[in-house]
Amino acid sequence: MASTGAARKVDYKQFLTIEPGKMGGKPCVRGLRITVYDVLDYLASGMSEDEVLQDFPYLTRDDLKACLAFAADRERRLVGQPV
């Protein structure tokens, strides 16, 4: 995919929240009742960003990027740890 400008990395900490009493303490998008896992699962199942945004109009493209950035950061931290 060609980029038309400099890539902007989203600071997921500004978009994701963890509240012990909400969704079992799983990371959620902006305190809403949609988890990072849900968003990643939709994208992994083949839904496009546009389809996710149509189905969940309260989400933004930056919310989706924050979920991806969170997953990338988590993966980066797991590298080197025994399985």
C-alpha cells in the first residue's frame, strides 16, 4: 500500500482504557463496551476498516489504529520471553 504522506503512529494510551468493572477489565476503546480483542477479531476475520466503522459508527479510524498499535506493542514486549 502506497503512502501519500508520513505515517503517523497513534498513541494507543490516549484511546484505550482498562476499568476493572467493565468488560472483565479487558482493554476497551475509549471506555466504551467494545474491547481491543473485538476490534482485532473483526479485522482479522476480513472486515475492512470501513466495514468496522459502518457497523460501529461511534468508533474512529484512530480507534482502530490504537487497537493495532496496542497489539504491536504487546507483541514487541513478548518477544524473547519463553513460550
